[in-house]
Amino acid sequence: MAIVKADAYGHGARECSKRLESEGVRWFGVALPEEALEIREAGVKGRILSLGGFWPGQEDLILRESITPAIFDTDSALRLNTAAAARGIVCPVHIKVDTGMGRVGVPMEKVPAMAQALSRMANLSVEGIMTHFAAADDPAQDDYTRLQTARFDESLRIFSDHSIFPQIIDLANSPGAVAHADARRGFVRLGGILYGLGGDVLPPGIPVPDLRPVMTITSVVGLIKQVVSGETLGYGRTFRTVRDSVIATIPIGYADGLPRSLSNRGEVIIRSQKVPIVGRVSMDWIIVDVTDITGTQPGDEVVVVGQQGGLNIRAEDIAGISDTISYEITCSFGRSRIPRSFSSTEDDNSG
């Protein structure tokens, strides 16, 4: 299952889903019915699982667009069963069990009652049963991952006692799929690693896939100016030049998704050289020191994420500075101010 929620982790859910479908992917995971509708309208024909279920009043959307919901409470199941009965159809659902994530899912103590209730709902078909790991990325917590797996297997036994035998058994997210072979059941739910991310999410010290990031974020040099030694730059005057400097101003900022935490700490690539961000990242601009680059001009390409001239800045690198994970970085680059382009050329990651 290709996870394309959150606009495919910031990469563009419509385009990524269509490309993945052309490569043979038949299941797609989204967070909300609205996200499912977006890729349906883009022409995706495959199965879509709404991992976050649905809200009251969205039953007709679920049935009309052939969206498969995750179910984790009896009320939702009853509403959907009633709506499906009114249409004279049987709706496939996946039941999510909370084995220790503590977020959404049927609590283990309520699994027997849930199984009994579902066994009486003639217009729902339990196609899948799933859970979600809390710490599959942390080898120090493998005992907890094994505990979650054991709880999940117990939930399967309880459902079978009520004559519910799902076709799809589903445990593994990206780190679960890579690091825990026993979690590779009917599905693996691959998210960040589909987009070449995960170097900061997968457990260290284990064999990992060949991850190739597919996102590049670029800007251009907007302005070049000469600044004498001792001048301060940016909000709060947090940077002071220690030499006569050449300073470039770049039209990208935290409104575009570039973290403010890169202030005086981050880098970009210009003319195949890394140069430091100086001063604070502001809403619309960053300032970089290009004193050591000969010939920098307005219009020169600026690589914020990606490769140029053999150098590379990864989302993981930015995440490390920002004390977060690469997924948050790519999700933050919004569509409203950053135009997207997509390439199907294998050796071109400029999409």
C-alpha cells in the first residue's frame, strides 16, 4: 500500500498516486475521505483506504467513491452499515486495533464487543484488520513492538471466534516493513521510504533499501549586495559580518516551509558550492553569504533541497538541524507558493 496522505508527504498526491498506479500499485492510503476524493478526481482507479476513518455525514461519500474506511468504533460501523443497507450494498471495511499506539483504534479490551457487533452487521464486510506500531524504528524498544504484534495476533483470534476472517492482515509501516520481517503480512504500508526519505526514521545498523529522494526544492538569487565588515543582517540583528562581504537575498522563507530554525545554521547550494544562511530565516526571504563564490548573479539557481555539482542537501539534513524528522520537512513545503513540476525521467529528481 502506497501511503499518499498529506499530499504524498508534500510531494503531490495527485501526480504521485497516478505514477504509482502506473507502476502497478493497487492500494493507496490517505488520512481523510477528502484526500481520497482528491486522488479519485485525478483519475486513480485503485483501492483507497481512509486510515483516519470518516466523520458523521460522510457515509455517502465513502460509498459513492468506493473508499474503504478504517473503522475503530461501533458508532461509525453502525452508521456505515445503515447507509450501505439503504443502498442495498455491502461495504468493505478495515478494522484498526489499538495494540499500544494509544492514538486511534479499537482498544484491546473492547475487541470482543466490537467483533460481536460487527458479526451482526450484514452490510459491512471486514476485509482487513490492522494496527500501527509505536516504536518499530527504535531497536531499543523491540520488546514493545513484539508485544504489539502479540496483542494483534490475539485480536485476530478473537475476531475468528466470531467468524470474522479478514483477507488482509496489516501491521507494518515503513520501519516495521524494513526492520521486522514478522510484521510483513498481507500488506506493508510504505510511506516516507517511497519518496526516498527515512534515513532518519529507519533503525540504524540494519540493511535498508536504496533510498533515492525524489524531491528537489530550488529558488533563485534575487539580489546581490556588497556589505562592509561590521554590518548586521536580518531581524534581531543576529548576524554581524566580520569582513567585507557579498550577500545574496533569496526569495524563500518559512511561509514556504523552510524552517526558521535554519537561521544562522542552515546552508544552500549556489554554483555548486554550499553557502551559509546568515541572519534569521524570515517569512519570505533568506540571506546567504556568497563572498567566497566568484560571479554570483541574480537569477542563479539556489538548491534548498536536492543536488547540484556533486553536493547534496537532504530533507534529513534540514531535519537534523531542526530537531525533527524528514517527513515534517517535506510536508511543510506547501503548494500555495511553490510551483510544482514533475519528471518521469529516472535519473532526474527535479520533480
